[in-house]
Amino acid sequence: MSAYMIALNRSVHDRQKLEAYWKAAGPTFDGWGAKFLSVYTPLTPLELMGPLEGVVLIEFPDVAAAKGWYESPAYQQAKQHRDGAADTEFFIIDGGLVPLEERLPHIKRRQT
């Protein structure tokens, strides 16, 4: 099942370093089946928990491919350019739909 890597860029501290990161990170996706769905396209804020400068959404064939890319030596080297350049959150999610009664089981256990 497809998986998605989402990056939320909360704030930029050094645009030049961030641009160096973008250039270095681009080639690291080769061979991982990455499909760029949205990269810093205009966003329409609806309900945010803080500032948001930009969003990246990339589809991978599965979670293993997304994690493989993220943990690859090539990306880890490129990622060093981002250190100190921006406050960014990265996460991977599986595609699909979890039935209502199975959602957030860890919360359900806490409330019983």
C-alpha cells in the first residue's frame, strides 16, 4: 500500500542553507519510487497549531521505501544542510482508511 512522507516547514532561519538542502536532497529520491505530489505549493490555512511556511507531500510505494529513503546515507548527508536552516517536522503515514471502531486504540485504552 502506498505511504506518504509529509514535511511541515514551520519556520525558516537561513534561506541559503535551506536552498542548499533542497539541491542536495533532490537526487536522494532516485531509486525509491518517490512521486512528488505537492512541494511548497500555495496552502490555504484552515486550522493550524502554529506558523506554517510550506508543506511537502511525497508518495512512496510503501512505508519501507519511505523509511529506506529517509534513513539512506545519501539523504542523511543531504539532511545536514537543513540543520539550523528551518524548523521542520517529518513523518510517514500509510495510505488507507482505518475503520471508525479501530481508530486510536491507545486513546481508547486510556479512557476506559
